[in-house]
Amino acid sequence: MLELQRPILIVSAISLLIVLDVIHLHSVLANELKDYCSMHRFENLPGGLRFTKEVVTTEYASVGSFKAIHCCLRGYRSIEWYKDNRPYPWPGGESHFILYPESANQTIYTQEVRTSDAGRYSCRARNDTTVLEGDITLSVLGEDTGYTGKPLPTYKPVSQLVPLGGVARLFCEAYLGRVDLPDARNSVTWSKVDSNLTLPNHGRISQHRVSREDDQIVGSYLEIEDITLIDYGEYECEVSNGVDEEIALPAHVYRQEIQVDLGLQNGSWRRALLLAVLVLLFLVSAVAFYARCWLMIVVLCRDKFAPLEENDGKECDALVCYHEKDSNLVVGIMIPTLESRYRYKCTQLELSALHQNWALEIGPHAGKVRRIIVVLSAASLGNNWSDLSVSTALKQLLASLPVRTLVVTLKELPNTTTVVKSSRRGHETGIAMDRLKIIQWEKGRGPNGGDYHFWYKLRLAMPAVRPIGTDTGCHSVAMIVQANGKSGQQKARSRESLEVLV
């Protein structure tokens, strides 16, 4: 009777051991799900939404085995899981994974893997300003007998740039499966290439072995603190399943040159660069606008705020003096533009061919005008446009004129007369430079045949004129019509003068 009960007791003991082993396994797996994201976290992370440890890129599992997929994060408001771009929850025919709520949705798991569970899983975390996403590909291997082949890398170490005195952290991990051999011992070890030294497990350089899912997946962290020159180089992570199957995963630690820390958070440099570009564009636009429009702005401000030259006993703003060969330009363009467009009251004086007598011809009219405009051309000087002729004309022209004189040259001045362009007194030439303004005529680019800058320079040398309002449009049209009539009369008088001269 005792002999019959002995097999029953042995079977019961084995069953109890199996049950206890299953309970222990479930307890270990439950603790792993709970503690995975709280261990081996990155240190000194900047603020905001961040992964707190490496995101495994590839996962492996055998049919019928337990499996968990993790995305360890910080600073998120929500985490959403997707499989092949389809959001959680998934129907049973597509995936049997479910959320593990005690991990704050950072983990999904299944007690028994099916072939339909294979695919690309994605965790998408959000806060108020940022979206962060991690992708993990799950491959389901073989039948429930387990995997016994070559180790399969789940995370390959990433090379790093580290400054002297900095900290390097390398991580490797591989799936080994389950090898049911009594002498099989899986291992994962870091070593430095071209060095016979064994890396220690503690101290300034240390490696820490980790495992999950009942040692079917093993990995190791290599941490190097206060890096020196001899620490730079290539490192290799060797993973073995204990039955002559192993892989080597390399990574480099490179030296990073010292850089100035601007204290910008990740992404802030983009905003700083954008701000710098906007400021540069604004400055370039301001310079371009000033180069093109500064004369216009000066003239507008002068006309708006400068005191008017009135009640001074003068009859008109300008006396325009010209040679009869320049009458088409003066009578046809210059005087009508000054009168109709810019509202100056002008009178004209046709000079004789003897420029030595111009001062005597202009003198009697100088007391009645605020400005004298003299059009100077090569034709007016007998086609002798030289340093001597121009200087002589300016000397005798301005010697006895008490009114500020504007000389409009139809040709560029000779080189030796560039002294006339300065605002000082030309003692060498005997010309009163403070009463003289020389402006060169440029044609073809502005209204009425003149360059924009020419008209603004001329107006700036003329008396101030208040801007007109929008309600004076009819008055402006009347002035234009009146100016056109004057222009016709002036042309007729010019032709009569020419006939008399002939």
C-alpha cells in the first residue's frame, strides 16, 4: 500500500513545484512590468517631454510566451498606442496586447503571444506643445518550443560625441530565447577594441548587466564617467547564448570639441536663428529703403515742418535762366514740372550767348526771387566744356549775386571743378560756396523725363512748400492747365527770340 502511494506523492510534489514556479514567474514578470521604466533612467535630462531610457527598436518573442513592449517617458499628458497605424484597442484577430495601467500606459503586454501579434507598434506621447513618437517592430518566432538560434539584437549601441570630462553611456541588448541545456550560460560583456584590459563592473568605468522576460532578453549598460583621452575609441558588446552562438555589436566614443553653451533648450536655437534672420532682413530692408527714399523723406519732413519763406517782398520762388539752345528742356519740362507738380511760382530769363555778361543780365532780377536756377550746358559755353570755361562761368556768374543760386548742369563737371561740390568756401576759385548748389540733370528714369533723385535734390534746395490736401484736386488740375498754357506761351516767345537772333 505504501509502495502505491509513493508515485502519487512524487507526482503531487512535482505538480506543486510547477505551480509554485508558475506563480513565481508571474510574480517576477509583474514586478518587471511595474519597475522597468523606473530603473536605469537617463540622468540630467532637459525639461519637457523626453524618453527616460533607450527605446528598443526590435522585439522578438516565441509563440505562447509572455511579451511586453515599453515606451518609458516623462513630461507627457497622454500616451497613445498604435499597431500598423491602427489605434489601441485592437481586435483579438489583430493583436492580443493590452495596456498595463500600473505603468501609466507606458507598457503593453500579452500573456501568450500569437503569430497575429507581429507588426509595428508605436507609442505617441503628447504634452501642450510637443509630440514624441517611438517605433518598435515585433517579430514572432517559431512554435512554443522556443528559440535556440543565434542571438538577435533588439537594440544596437549608438556611437556618441563626448567632451573631455563628460559622461558616456552605451547600451546593447539581444534576444536569446530559452536554451534548456544544463551547462548553457548566456552572457553579455563590454570590451574595448585593441585593448586587453577587462572593463570593470564598478568604478569610473562600469558595466551593468540587465535582463527581462525570464532571461530570454539580456543587455548591458557601459557607463564611463569623467572621460579622459585614453577612453576614446571603439567598444564592442559581445552577447552569447552559451552554446557557441554569439554576436558582437560595436560603437564608438568620439571626442567632442568644447563649444560655447548659449543656454538654449532643445529647439530654442531654431527660434533664435529665425529671430536673427528676421532682424537681418529688417536691417537690410531698412538700409535699402533709406538708400532709395531718404531724399523723399527729408523733402517731405522739410515741407511739413520747416518755416515758409513768405512775406519777404519776393515776387516768385525761382528765376530760371537758360541759353536759348536749352529752351526745350527748360520751357518744356523743368518750369512746367516745378509749377504744376510741385507748386512753385517761377519766372524765366533767356541768357545771351556771351556767358561773360550773365551776371549783368541776372543781377536786375535777383532782388525779386528767392532762388536763381541757372541751366549750364556745353552749348551755353560755346561747346567748350573744360575746367577753365566752367570755373570762369561760375566765378563771374556768382560774383555779384546775393541770392542762393542753383546750377543745373546737363553734363558731368570736369574733374578739377569737383571742389565746387563741397559745402565749404572755395578760396582757390573765389566762389562763395555757401550760396551755390550744383545738381546734375539725369534723364529718362523719372516723371517728365527727369530722374527722381534730381527732382528731390532740386526741391530740397528750393523754399519749403506745404503739402496740399485731398480736397484741392480741382485746384491742382487748374494749375496744370494754367501751366500748360504758360508753357505754350513760353515756347512761342522762345521761337520769336530765335527769329530775332537769326
